[in-house]
Amino acid sequence: MDQKELADFLRRRRELLQPTDVGLPPGARRRTPGLRRHEVAQLAGMSPDYYIRLEQARSPQPSPQMLTALARALRLNRDERDHLFHLAGHPAPPAFGADDHVSPGLLRLLDAFTTLPAQIISDLGAVLVQNQMAVALLGEQTVFTGLARSFTYRWFTDPGARNLYPPEDHEHQSRVLVADLRAAVALRPHDPLAGKLVQALHATGTEFTALWDRHDVAVRRSDRKRVVHPALGVIDVDCEVLTTARQDQRLLVFTARPGTDAVGQLELLRVIGSQDLAAAEEASTAD
């Protein structure tokens, strides 16, 4: 770990960014260029004190997970991300496989969707980044570890994951998830993570295996979803999918069809954010 070079690299990358580059409000006039340190820490999900110590070359070695979060917060491209890992004393992630690096361009697109739920997922179903509207609609999906990072894995192993959709839609969702996974695995013929995921799913029971044996293949490019929200009920949305050239990551954007109840539901969701609507209504009634 080259603490001095790492500190200099982080500081210089931070100074190149403005709040609007990362989806933050411009705020008051700034005396110094770039983002503030606490803003980078906020974007990376770490304590401001730890980030300050990184820039002061007096921190312990950051983990690969923390470096991935920093690369995303600072909108680093792939070469800059790899350089960050080398300075911190870690090998760079593989060029293809279990790579969580999200391109700055894809992140800028995500930042542009301030009134619609949007999130970036991997081709294996791991949610990498969500905007606040997506968290409000779907819940926090980036906290899982291991194979459970894949929503497809959770769908077949965790009954609670299915609460996101009405029971009558479960069969359709199962078929879509397995057909999409088939397509992703075909592009990762020698990837151990993809192989491990499929093997673990076969061990979950007959439902996945029966669907896998059908050999249906279909990359999701758009879909219609009925999402069960705990306070707003069923929200009927269209899901549009933008796939990267490498087909390893996708930007999902959820929209409401004009004239449907979902228009008002998403508008209400935007107002209340991820807070508990039921609690907010109860407090309002009490007042």
C-alpha cells in the first residue's frame, strides 16, 4: 500500500468533481474546487473520519469492497479504478466476472432519474446501485452478501423475496429470472461465480431445476411488473432496461403508464421517499 500516492490520487480525483456530477445539489458557493470530503464519504457509505485519514495518508489498508465503493463515488473509469486498487495494495478486479465496477456514464444516467425509480444490476441479478426512489419502491437491495446478492438466488431460497410481487405473478417471475440467468451464464462459460450460483440453485429444489431444464433463454430488455408496496399496495409499472455493451450490467428504470393509478402512486412515493408511509399517515392523523 502506497499511502502517500493513494492520498494524492484520491484528493485529485475528488477535486475534479462537482456536486452535480454525482447527483448532489450544488449547494452554497464553495471556496475550494471539487467535492467536499464528507460528500465523498457519504457517496461511498463510509465514515467521514476514515475518508479524511485516507487523504491524510494515515489510514489502515482499505478493503476491496471499500475501494469499489470509492471508485464508484469518485466516478472512476476502469483504468483509474485499477490504479486505485494497485495503490491500496490489492490486485485489480478481473476484466470479466464478478466485477462490481459501474461505469461513470451509467452512473450519470442513474443520477438523471430523480423522479423515477432506477437501479443498476449485474447480469447475475446483484443490485449494485439504487437511487432513493428505487429504495422506496423495492427496499434496500444492496446490503446482501455472497450468493444472496443475486435476486435470482434469493427468489428461490428466501420466501420473503417473493413478497415483492403478488402470488399470481410468481410463476411468471420464476420463468423470467431463469431464462435471463441462462443467457447470462452462456456469456460467462468459465466464470466460477456463475457456475457456483447455478449449482447452488439446483440444490434448492425442483422448481429451479425444472425451469432450467426447459432451456428457455431471454435477456430482459423490458417487462411489466406489479410491485407490492407495504403502504401503497400494488403498483403497476413498466420496467425498461438499458444494457451495457459487455452485457454484464443493466440500468433498470421503472415508469408508470399515463392515466393509471401508478402515476399517482409514484408521485406519492417521490414525496415520502423511503419513510414508512403508514407511520407518516398516523402522525398526520394524530396532529
